[in-house]
Amino acid sequence: QAQLVESGGGLVQAGGSLRLSCVLSGRTFSRTKMGWFRQAPGKEREFVAAINRSGGITYYADPVKGRFTISRDNAKDTVYLQMNSLKPEDTAVYYCAADYSLSVDVTDRLDDYNYWGQGTQVTVSS
């Protein structure tokens, strides 16, 4: 059974940075496309970023383009989300997710992801 464990969340002032990490166990990480999503209170879960198996292709939601960077280390079974220039509207629980489909394309659709982590809270104060 696959398991995803996120870490790195916390409280930061607006303009600050955080780096989230997510470790996958129970499945072959290098064969898995990965994504990050977030859910703010009272809102639906939304796509943040995705990365393909090799790390050569990334895809971002418009609100985070130019501020967030997704990356992966296949030797460590870990995907990262570097978040810079944080804004109060970035406050949410952040989830990593694994997509085991055979397609080479990365996706922003929640339903395309097979496994989810428990989430890590990110709070940005103004």
C-alpha cells in the first residue's frame, strides 16, 4: 500500500518562503507522476503544481506561477514544493498526490491522482 507523508508546513509572514517535502513509500517513486494541491477553509481542493516522472516537465496553476517551484529527487523518493513570495491567500492545507497512470502527461485533475497524503498546514500572516 502506498503512503505519502508531507512535511515542512508552518507559519510564515507574507513575502516569506517555505519548502514542503513529500516522501512516497510502498510504490516505485520514479514511475510516479506527482502533484501538489491545496485546500483553504470553506473552499474546494485546488491544483497547485505537477511534475512528470523524470522531473523534466512541470505544470503550475496560474496563481502560483513564478513564485512556486515543484521538483523531485528520485533517489530520495521525495517531491518538493518551494514556495517563495508567499501571500495570505496561499494559506491552506497542502497535499501531495501520486498519479500512477501510464500517460506521459501531467494533470491538474484531482480524479487522476491515485494516492494522497494527509496534508500539511501552511499559514501566511499579513
